[in-house]
Amino acid sequence: PMGYSTSGIRNIALVGQAGAGKTSLLETLLLQAGATRGRGSLARGTTVSDFDPQEKRLQHSLDTAICSFDYHDVHINLIDTPGYADFLGKALSVLEAVEAVVVVVSAAGGVDTLTQRLMEFARERELCRLVVVNKIDSKDAHCAEVLAQLRESFGGECLPLNLPAGAGDAVVDCFFQPHGRAADFSSVEAAHTQIVDQVVELDEQLMSLYLEQGEELSPDQLHNPFEQALREGHLVPVCFTSAESGAGIAELLQVFERLMPNPTEGNPPPFLKGSGESAERVPVSADAARHVIAHVFKVSIDPYVGKLGVLRVHQGTVRAGSQLFVGDARKPIKIAHLYRLLGKDTSEIAAALPGEICAIAKCDELHLDAVLHDSHDEDQYHLKPVAFPPPMLGIAIEPERRGDEQRLADTLHKLTAEDPCVRIEHHAAVNETVLYGMGEFHLRVLLERMGERYGVHVKTHPPSIPYRETITRPADGHCRHKKQTGGAGQFGEVFLRVEALNRGAGFEFVDDVVGGAIPGQYIPAVEKGVRQVLTEGSLAGFPIQDVRVTVYDGKYHP
């Protein structure tokens, strides 16, 4: 029913700075591949991957979107990611599902710090990298300078597979058929020689053929060493495109089809078994007949559809109707339906092969980073954790309407389930719930989403600082309690000594009373009174800490 095997799958994430044109590039690729009938527009809010009302309004991606489509004999899963640093967590988490990362750079803007971070992350994660220089027909485009900048920033392994021609109206192929029209800069022959030289370095037999016999090597002969060069970071190909005019789009699809790694050609995913220091790397193979191992790399929660978990199958075949364990759970869950995604549209599939990306709906047990498997042999399997940037900016929130506390708690839980860079803390000392995000824009989007998607409106203010009080030097004090209540009345006197303790030592209460000056049964009441003052503070109403209080004398009337 699928018409392709694991070797026919390409998993590719589009990453890069906001405004480089990732979403527009995806639209043009989908149209060129015949997956859509018309090209969506950001301005009209009709793109496949920016389907959320917030994204349409801001005309920027705020979340990742998976687009699966067939092109010739291959099945391509393209993932669009947000380009703002505030949403880096969402972009990084989907990189665990792909073999190849396409870093999109604007020909008018060039390389910036986010591009550098993403290139570095992909290299550390051992993902194959391809750079796409987009907007080559922009009046501000300077393609030659951007290529030089790429090589300077990321090394001489950044080599062009094609070059702009006709002032950015088209591109000329420098790899498959390097005999076309003249390029706008450099020369097709020189670029072809550079790429072939770089690739044959990894294959001695080919190298001798190439050097000794001066033989022209075909793309098919170069395929395996090309994949090895991608895997080892020995080659980072560069392609030129214009998402607006369509220049370079057919050529880019050809690169996806013929040169980007299939799931068996990329570096194996870093699966570990066990926890902490004792965790050991375990092999996972893209074999359809073995035990299932799949990884949830994205969770989205829709008020109408419920929870949608998106997973990448790494080993075995996931079938609709099968049962899978989530993590180390003892009881399995039933996979009622499997879906393929094209933006917000889902189409049902019967099974997913190794390398496939598919979605499971209405399954509450799924969570970000969960590993699904069908045998207890694979208990304790997990992917090497991603070091997400920590959320640094906090804002205190409370519901506008009294009685909405539970709904607010549920909504916050949903936000943290979707985004690894959202953190919720309850500051008990000041009785505040604080929402932490990556920056102001991130927090604004989260607050808007709470109102629009979940109908929970909140009041916000900067988080209060939970101050503490302490003492700086020892002191003595006493207190007399007299109450005439008819009869003998009440009388008690207590002598206390207070001393400072080291920071973080807490509170100590010492009973130094001798000779029964205060009967033993009253000592706990003295401590209770002292503790009451500690919580209320004596200077500004903040809790007192790091003190020792000694009761050493007193008087009482029986």
C-alpha cells in the first residue's frame, strides 16, 4: 500500500533564522512535488505549515509542522520549524526525528548567531547538514559573499552543489550535469571538481580511478562516499533557491531524492539503556521485522482533537490496532489509529515502517521524549537527552476569574507538555505561580494561547522576591505574660537568647532551663510562640531564618 521501503524515506528538518524563508520554501517544494494544488501565502494565512490562528496573525511560525509527501519514488517528511530563538526548544526537539538538517539562510541576510547555534547543534548531534541560500532573486541578495561567509564560519567543507545564474533567475547544476550555462560567480567546472575531490578523499578505490585514469565519475559511483562525507561532516553541500520565483526548487528536490540520506544511511540515533552514569549506548536497526522502537518528538494538544503525539519509528513496524508500552509502563496502550501529517491535515495509514514519521491521536499516556516499544526487552531505552536552553524570564500569573484555578493549572500542564522550554514554578513563600519562558515574545505567545485556545485569561505581574530576614548579632530578651481571670489568674515569664547561625542552617531551638524554672510541659508552647514570630518576621513581615533561640530561664505561678 505504501509503494516505498525504508530506503525510500527522507526525513529532513528546515531550520534557520526567522525571515530566512523556511515556510515559503516548504510551500514551493510542496507545490513542485505535486503535494498541493496551489502555493499558500503567509500574508493571506494560507500556508500548509502555519495553520494556527496565532501564526496566521503574526505571519511567523511559532511551532513545528510535519509535511509528508511522495515525490517520484521517495517519501519525504519535511519538518518546518520556528526561526525565533524564543522557540528554539521546539526546533531542537524535532531534530531527533531526522537524518538531515537543512539550514536555510537568506541571501540578503547571511549567517547570524542562530544559524551558528543550529549548525553547531546539528554537528554535535551527528546529523547530516545541507545549507540552502534562499531569496537569491532579492534585490539585496549577495550570493557570492554569503557563500564565502558560510565557508569562513563553518569551514571549507561547505561546497556548492549548484550556483545562481541569470542574476538569480535560475540555478545551474554543479554535480549531476555540470555542463550548463554560466553561473553568476565562480565556475561550474571548478565547483564540480571541488565537490568530487572532497568526496573521493573517503574512498581509496574511487580516488585511484579518478586520479590515475582521469576518469569522469558518475553521481551513482559517488553516492556511497557522498553519504559517508555527509555523515562524517566532511561535506556540507550548499544549494541556492528562490522560494518566491521557484528558482532552484526542482534542483533542491532532486538533491533530497538522490543525495540526502535515507534512514539507513544517516548516523544511528543515540539510544541509551539505563539511567545516569550507568547508561549504555544500544544499537537500533531500521529492520521492519524486529521489536518496535519509536520515539515521541512532538506533542500538540488541541481543545477539539485532544492530544496528538508525533513519533519517529526507529526499529520494527508500528501497526494500527497493535499494543505498545510507553517507557517503562507495565501495561501497554492500544494504537487505534495511525496518521500521516500534512500540516494540520491527517490521513490514516495502516502501518509505519522504520524511518517513518506518523501521529497517534487521543492518547493521554504519550509525552514528549517517550519511547514506545512492544517488548519488555526494550524497557529503560531512551534517546540521549537534548540540552535545551533553560527558560530564564518569569512572570507571575493568577486567573482573572475566581474559581478558575483548576482550569489554569490544567492549561499550564498542557503548555509544558508541548514545549520543553516552558517551566512552571509555585513560589510557596509568596504564594505565586510563575510561568518561565525563553523571552518576552515567548511569554506573550503563551499567554495569548492560554486565552485563545483554552479560554483561560490571567492577570500578570513581575514575580515577587521571596525576601528573608535574619539577625546580625546575639541579643537577650524576656517577655512577661499576666492575665487576671478571677482566682489565681495566669502568670508566666520567659527569658530568651537569640544568636545568628550560618546561612542556610535554618532554625534551632535549645532548652537550657535548669531547676524547673519553667515546667517541661510548657516548653513546647514557648517553641510554638517563637516559631510563630519566625514565620511573620519582625522587620518587614518576611520569614526569619538562620537563628538559634535558647530559652534559659523563666518564672511561673502554678
